[in-house]
Amino acid sequence: MTNLKYYETMAQYNQWMNQKLYQICADIPDSKRKENLGAFFKSIHGTLNHLLYGDLAWMGRFLGKPFTITKTSEELYSDFEQLRQKREETDLQIIEWSKNLQPQWLEQPFKYTSNVDHQTRILPTWLLVTHMFNHQTHHRGQLTTLLSQFGYNPGITDLPWLPNNYF
């Protein structure tokens, strides 16, 4: 898959959605954000942490700067504002990175070791980059469910509603 605009669009979608969701989450008391709701990463805060973890892990691999935390459920930041700041920085990094992707790199095999099962795999780079964006969407879906259960409406989250100022 060498449609480079796809990756730029997904990076922008990632930032847009994260901004929307963090804005909602900022209004939720910390104790409620951290309440164990039985979700895969327990809480809203846990899910936000995991989303950041996934992006840091994949970007570390892609940039050749391994992310040293290997436990997928480890809390990166207990403080919401620190988590939010790192999220914003990471989103900007992903956008800039996506603008510089090259078809030759995307078509190459990519070797990595999973933090989940510790198995080493070699897969097409384009597939793993696509996975990073799919992973974001998957867990943001879990997050919007948790927010909805608390009565917060995240609004429309579909890609075609990405604001025009992103294009």
C-alpha cells in the first residue's frame, strides 16, 4: 500500500479525534476517569494511557528508537495533564513523520518483536503502519463507549467528518 495520502490523513484523523476526546475527558473528575469500569484497560485513563503507549511503541520501532516500556497496560502518566501534553506532542510527531513516508520504505519487510507475546515477526512495513492507525481507532472506539456510559457525547467520530482544515 503506497498511497501516502492515506497515512497523512490517518495521522490527522488521529490528532482530531484525540483532541475531541481529551477535551471531553478534561471535564471528568480524575477519580471518575480512573474508575475501573471493566474495560480492557480498566478505565478511561487506562485506555488513554494504552493509546499513547501503542503510538510510542510503534513510532519507536519505525524511527529506530525503541520505546523501553514493554508492558502494554503500564501507566505512562498518572497525571492527566502530563498524559495530555505527551499525547499532543506524539500526535504532532506522527503527523510530521507521515508527511515524509516513502513508498520504498513502506514496501520493505519490517522486523520487530511484539511486546504482547515477545515473538519476533517480519511483516510488510505498510501493514504495520496501517496497524498502528487501526489500533488507535479500535481503542478510541472503546473509549467512546466508556464516555457514552458516563453520559458524554463524543459527537461524530467517522473519518468523512474530519474537518476540512486538515486537508
